[in-house]
Amino acid sequence: MSELNKEMLDLVWGRPSGEGVSASIFRRWTQGFVFSEYEHTALEQFEGGPCAVIAPVQAFLLKNILFNRETSHWRQMEEEEQKTALCSTLSEILESACASPSTGFCLVTWAKGKCPHSSKLAKTQPQPQTQDMPEPESSRPPQDQQPTALTTEDLGFERFHSVLHKRTVLSVSDLREEVLSHYHSWRGCCGVLLFLYSVILTKGIENIRNEIQDPTEPLIDPVHGHGSQSLVNLLVTGHAVSNVWDGDRECSGMKLHGIHKQASVGFLTLMESLRYCKVGTFLKSPKFPIWILGSETHLSVFFTKEMLLVGPESPSEQARRVFQSFDPEDNGFIPESLLEDVMKALDLVSEPEYVNLVKSKLDPESLGIILLGPFLLEFFPDQDSGIPDSFPVYHYNGLKQSNHKERVEYVEGTAVVLGFEDPMVRTDDTPVKRCLQTKWPYIELLWTTNRSPSLN
């Protein structure tokens, strides 16, 4: 394999000891982007692992279907519509990942004559990877051939990587045309990996290594097969940073990279409810009301059509975000010495005499700390968040075994966001609810099914 190919494999799969990447781990990643026969706008995931790619693609797919299509029947799509929606979504993610438009976009597809639907694959010797060949053979399978969920047994890790072709296109219009022309590659065998490799080479291996906190950490865990947070962030934001907070932070003299601008789709994680991490506002409050939900081992998607949930940041929400940026450990307070900096950051009056007056009011017992709650009440009292009292919501989980009757379908429900003083009866405590409470602490969920949807 070429040196570039080896660098990419090290970045994605690490350097496993012994006999290399586990055959069972690789097999789990060899599916394509396949739509559910029961839910025409939902992608299916056949085994654990590739949710790190499938869930972000599903989130962007929903964004484009819900907010870019002029139809109320968003759950119904013919195959030609599925083709257009999926390919425009893949193109959008590739455009986001492109570090420099002048370098162009990379597409990784099957080398000429090596598509697994072709009988040649099993009969020919592996060839080295070639780059910038004139034109790859069309990857369209025979008309009676359905996209395969998993590859044939003879297409193992080594052989797969010996029959790939890299093509570079220089313009966005050419990119969209090329992605569309390879539709059957994306939905066929190994389509998820072909797209992942396309994103990585479009972004640039060195650029990704510079963004990942630990360059030795692979994007796919070689033991369990799960995608890393860096991989999820790369697909969601175009940057392979390892953290989910806003901006960069200093820790023991080392700069730790976070998210630098509002994402189109969001991310919430059950790990925050367990206080393992703190998701920042740029992921927690995206441009569209669609959130990838992370459990310990899986990714699913929560979404609604209610755009009021992602309106412009209110002054009180901005104040909360700025205050929390001075409270990296999420204690709910800051040392009083930082109060002046917070007030300056919010363009509040910050003359020393006034700051001292505020200190004495917010810290009457001279404890040396300023609490978040009293600070917000002092400067931003009675601000309405603008969120409706209730709104329809949906949950997507691509794994068949995590769905009722093993049919990948959206679970419908109604969300009610209560005030902290509201005495209404609370619904059950579930992982989905605990995850969503990291954004809406007093949210209640009423699902139309007998059981709550699964995060796993």
C-alpha cells in the first residue's frame, strides 16, 4: 500500500498488535447507507460501531429533508428522492470538512473493475491503490442487485484497501455531481467506509492529526469498534477536535481544542448527566433543532420541527454561557476576583466601584464566590426563553435490535418544558430523558409507544 494509505489506516484504525485489525470489527463497518423499508427517511445500522458515521449523516439528512424540502410528507420518499437527499447530505459534510477549497475534494471509490458486485473481485490478484486515474468505472450494481448490508467473506481488510481509487475534484459543483454519480457505491458494500475515507482525505490527514488531542488515538477503537468523539466532531463541525466544550482551554500549559462556532446540528451526551464532561453552547444550541444523542456505546438522533428551540441566543443565555466559560469545572460559581472579567465580557458596566457594589450584593456573606443563579437574576431578571410549552418530538435509533419488532422507525412523542417551580407530575426517569435534561433541566417526555426509545 502507498505511504498515504498507511498513514490513513494508522489514523483510522491505529496500529493494532498481533494480526492487525480484527476481522469482526472490520466486518461491522462494511455496510453501506441503506434506508429502512419501514421508515423511508431513516438509515439502518446493522451492527454496533458505524453509528459514529451513520448518526451524523442521519442528522444532516433530517435537516435537509425537514427544512429544505417543500412538502409536509417528510417521512415519505421515493428512491430517486432518497438518492438526491443522501448525496446532497454527503456533499454537504464533505464541503464542511474541506480545509482549503483550493486543494479540492477527495472521493474514495472502488478502483476500475473492483466493485464487490463484480465477479472480477474474487478472481483477480489485489492491485496497489492508484490515485488520480482518468475515470473510475461506474459503481452501479445490476438492476436486480440490492445493496448488500455486509461484504462477501473474501473481501477482508487487506483486500478492501488494495482495490480503492482516489479521485480529486476541484469545484463544489463537480463534487456534487461526482457524489451523485457514485450513489450506488455509498449505499452498497462498504459505502460507510468509502465516505469516511473521502472525508478524511478531503480534510487532510495532517490537519486531522493537528486537531486531535492525542494523535495516537485512532478514529475507530481497534478493540470495540466504536468511533471516537473526534470522528463525530469531524463529521458534525468539520473539525476533528476531541472535546465538546466551547473554544480552547489551557490545562497544565497545554492547549485543549474545543468547538469554535455554532454547529448546524447539535450533540448531547448521557456522559454529561454523569458529570464526565460538559457540552458547550455551540453544540448544545445548534442552528437546527436536531441533536445527536450519545450514550456510553451508541449514537441516536432526537429532533423536532420546532425552530423556536434554536432561536437566536437570548441575553440571559449568552450571560450563562460566558459565566460558565469562567467556570470550567461547572461548579455553578466563580471566584469573586473574576466577576469584573465576566461583566466586561458581557459589555456590562465594569467600573471598579460598581463591580465592588455588585460583589457586596451577590456575596453578602463575603465567601469570595459569585453564584450563577443570583448573577443572572441581578442582570437578566424575568427573561422569557421563548420556548413553547409543548412540541412534537421524534427519536431515531438506527439499530434494528433497538427498535420495536426490529423495525427501524421514528418514535414519536411530545416534549413539555416546565419551569423549575412547576409542581406538575414528573414522568419516568430514562436515559433519553437524562440526556435531554443536560439542555432542558425540566423537560418531560410523553411517548406514543408503551416504552421509551432506547439510547443504545
